[in-house]
Amino acid sequence: MAKNNAPPLIFFILLFFLLAGGGYWFLLNQNQSDTNNNIVNNSSAKLSIAEAANQIVSNLDVSLPNPNILAMDGSVTMVKLIKLMENAYEQKYPNIPITYGVPEGRPNGSNQGIKNLLENRVQIAAISRTLRPEESQANIKLIPIAKDSLAVVVGVNNPYKGSLTLDQLKDIYQGKIVNWSEVGGDDLPIKVINRSVKSGSYNFFQDVVLLGESFAPDSSNFITYQRDVTTPILRELKNNGISYTTVAQAKNQTTVKILPINGISPVDQTTLNNDNYPLSRSVFLAVPNQTSLAVKNFLELALSTQGQQIVQQADFIPLE
């Protein structure tokens, strides 16, 4: 009779309980890990923009000595806002004067402002765009201080009375739509007036409207300004031009009309507060992680109740 070499039944029973127990242990730990991750993510999500900004400022390294002059450079869009903040700061800290622009009074736009910050020519850069990857790696901290929106504008004498979609706006700035009749207007060539490549608004518009793609090349009806300016651009619009600037710079102008985008007007405060307008953004102050108490004091002022009242006074939207 042949000998039976099969393992006894008790072996299979023990193996079953061992595998089942191991599987339970794995699933239990996996679920605990997922739960912990969700708690971390939910805690971060509960911070408002204002709370997150204050947290960044409170963690700054302020071991550098205060400068004799607090030098700033950056966005042309933010000139009025920075000047009002500057006045409030100098009333509180009269021994540290502030300059805005290199040279003083000539802000060079967001891109050059960041460059001057990286080269230690200024202590603060005011910018209307987020950091690029290479800037993020340079130990720069970005602090949102207000919300803002871009307005798409035409001259007050332009007969066009409609709205534009984001797709139509993209096609206009890429040279695919070249006549107002193609969007329901009169038979007039569209003259595109683009902001300087130094402008943070240029970068924002390219990212959001053109989805990172290129603008059309310059031509007789497509002009890119070399300097980051606003008033000359608005004067250039006449009866067939189109451009973009901030709502703060456009809404009190009598020479321009603001076009709704996707049927939404940026002059509606409720719409802007609800972030429904597609060309909304934040504006920022950028500083090195290692800075001075004078810089931190300026940032704290901007985020304070007084600072957010100044934000509103400058026609920007306070942080929530």
C-alpha cells in the first residue's frame, strides 16, 4: 500500500488564519494611513488665503539688519496700492523710507522686479503673477496681499457692444480672428495692443487665455509694447483696438469700455468675490526667506486690517 505524503489538514487551517490575519493587518494600516493623509489635507484646506499668508510671514527668518532704505520694485499694476501702503508704513516707521522702482518712481514690472530681488537690488518685489519654477527654487517666499482681475478693454468709440468668450479672446491674440465682424461686430480690422513681456499681466494672460501658447507675431495690427505701461496703451485703442489691463486701472477710465468675458463683467463686485470671473488672480509681495524685521513689518501691515482697507481703497479686492 502506497504511503500518503499529503500535509495534514491542520497545516492548511493554520495557513488560512495566518494569511487572513496578515491581510487584516495590512488593510487596517492602509486605512489608518489614508485617514491620516486626509486629516493633513483637510487641515491645510481649512486655511484661508489670508491665514496662509500670515503663516508664511510669521515663519520668516528676520536675522538680517534693517536696511537704511526699504527698496522695492515690480508691478506697474500695483503702483497705487504700493504707494498707499508706503504712506501708511512711513507714518508707523518714519526712520525707514521706502522706494518703489529702480530708479525710484520707475517700477519695471513683475519680471524685472523678481530679477532685482534675486540680485539683492531690492528687499521686496511686488508682482502680479506666481513664481516660475526656477524662482521657486531660489528660496523666495510669495505672500498674497490682495485679489485682482484683468479687464479686456476697447476704446469708448469702438462700436462693438458684445461679450467675448475665452476661446474668441485666444483666437484674437493668436491672429486667428482679425476682424470685429467675426465676433458679431462691425466690419473693422482688430488692432491688438499687447502689454510688455516684462509685465506680470502679460504672463498671466498668456497662461490663462492662451493656455501657455505663443502670441501672434507683431505686425501692423498687432503691437507689443516694449515698456510696461498702461496709459499709452489705453490711448492707442481708438475705434478698433483691444487690450487688457487691471480692473482697478480700467474701471474709472472714461476713454475705454470693459468687455464681459464668457458673459461675466469684472466690474460686478459680487462676481469677483465669488471667483466666477475667468481672469481673476492674486497679487503678491515676494521676499527672500532670510530678511529683516523692517520687511516683515511691511508684510504684516499689508495683511493687517488697516492694510486690507488700503487694498480696497486702491480698488483691489481684500483677502478672505
